[in-house]
Amino acid sequence: MLAFTIVDDQETWNTALGTLDGGHLLQSWQWGELKSKYGWKPARILWNDDSQIPIAAAQLLFRTTTGNLTIAYCPRGPILNWQDPVLYSRVLSDLADHASQHGAIFVKMDPEIPIDSSLEIQDQDKTNPLRGSWLDLGWHESQEQIQFRNTFILNLEADEEMLLANMKQKTRYNVRLSARKGVVIRRGGLEDFDLLFQMYAETSIRDGFVIRDPAYYRDAWGSFIRDGLAQPLIAEVEDEPVAAIILYRFGKTAYYLYGMSRALHRDKMPNHLLQWEAIRWAKEVGCRIYDFWGAPDHIDPSDPMYGVYRFKEGFGAQFVQTIGAWDFPIRSLQYRLYKNLMPRLLSLMRSFGRVRTRAQVDR
């Protein structure tokens, strides 16, 4: 009978995760440690076969929210062979049981499982057997997506010449134009935190998204930089910073999680050169995949993220639509209460966040 163990050792966990196809940054030990500083309690669950070889893993994060409601979330997991229905049925059952034993009202998962992006969402039940199987197991498709549902993936196994050739002509032109116009990319470090955060705060105000307090990013960026799992790249024009990105890596995948820019020198296309140097860095450290992290739910010119779609597509990356987030309700009444109250609470928190960020930028 397949049984699981709780792992409490970083090396054991990350090594096991690295042996599984699809091991993800958000399932890493370091990500769980980061979230543990901000109200979450991680549980690392590992399933081994009879030979004690890892066959599934799930980092489950617990949090007690407003109203003393405990929720459980498995970010970008669980990690396993989703073509094995016996295995995933057991893992999903164990996840729900473990969450229930720890008082959770529901458990959420959002494994990065691609679906055919050429198909309409309403037809997916007919084409992806996982959806019907998960419904039979008691899971429900969630309207609350924690991570971006979709992304862009670039295969890095080609050489640099081929990667450039695979770009859209306009993107390739802008990469070269940026270099010709004097944009220089340097590799940053912990000493650049204040600069990076200031640019990120300016970007959030300009683009209308909410960010956290500086302390969070000192951990979210700093701890991964110290562990060699993140690298800031900063674009400068005549030694003046104009844009930056922060890259993460885990296993053979590099992730573009954070981007920031100022209004200066936008005509010099610094973001194009930043992405190209990010791709080169990812290849240098041995990554085979570059995850651009985030894309619209649908390819529609009216979508607010359509410009992001066009930008990332220009680098020759493939649009990947995933199966999305799914919930398993454990305590139905409390689960419905949570779904009704949480959107209002998040809206209020975003309002406070915008005011706080504006005050930090105006200092």
C-alpha cells in the first residue's frame, strides 16, 4: 500500500523534488521557508515506491485567515506523473485527508499541467480526462487563481544564434537596437535592494498593481540571491538604472518572476535587452527552460495583458495554457463563507496597499 512521509530536511526534499518531472520553484524548500515567515506553515509530503524511490511530492502550505478559518494550498503542485490515475487518485486523497486532519476548510492546488490552448475552455472536459476524473474525486475548478493560470515557455536547448533567429523580427531588432543605443546590462546583488524596490514600487503605481512591504522583498529576493537561486539584472543608460528583472532558478528551469522599470529611456527598449541577457544567463547556469511567468487567460486583443502576450511571444516562446486551480472543499459551510468574504477582504487590502506604496515612492 502506497504510503507517504513528512520530510523535514532541506536536502532530502529538494533532492527528491529534483528527481521528479515537473519539479517547480514554488514546491522548493526555499519557497516554503519564505512563506513560513508570512503566516504560512509548510508541510512537505513525499510518496515513495516499494524501492523507496520518490514518485510524488507535495508542499502543502497552511494558513489561518480572518475568522479563524484554516486553508491549505499546494502551489504549482503536487508533482507526479499525471498519466497514472491510480497514483494521482491516491495522492489527491492523501492531500485532502492531511489537510482535514490539520483543520483546513479546503485545499487548493494548481499543478502546471498544460492543456491544448487551441481549444475553448468549455470543451476541455471532453479532451482532458483529468478534469472529469478530478470532478469524480470531489475537486472543483476554482475561480480564485493564486498564480497566473497561463505562461510562456522558451526551450533553451538551441544555441544563441538559433534563439535569436526564432524571435519575431521586431523583437530581434529591438534587442539589437537597445544595445546600439547604449543600454548596458549588469548583474546586480543584495547591495542593489533599495534601487530594485524603488523601481518596483514606481512600476506598481504606473501599472496599477499592488505590492508588499519592503521587508517581504528583502526575504523574497534576498534569501534566494544568497542561496544562488536568484539573479537581478539591471539595465543602465550612462550608468543610470532604467529597468531591472529578477530571475529565479530551480532544477533546469529559470523563472522570470519580477520586472520593474522607470519612465526614462523607454525608447531605447531596455526591457528587450534585459530579457535577452536573462535568457543567456539561464543557459549559462545550465537551465533548459525559461519560464516567462504569466500570460492572459485568453488570447484577446481586448485583454489587459495582451501587450504582455505580444512582448513574450516575440522572444519565440510558446504560449502554455494550464488546467488552472482546483479546490477540494472539506467543510462546505465554512468554504462557502470564505469564498464570499475573501474577495471583499482582498479588495480592501489592495486599496490600503496602493496608499502605502504611493507613500513609499513619495518619500
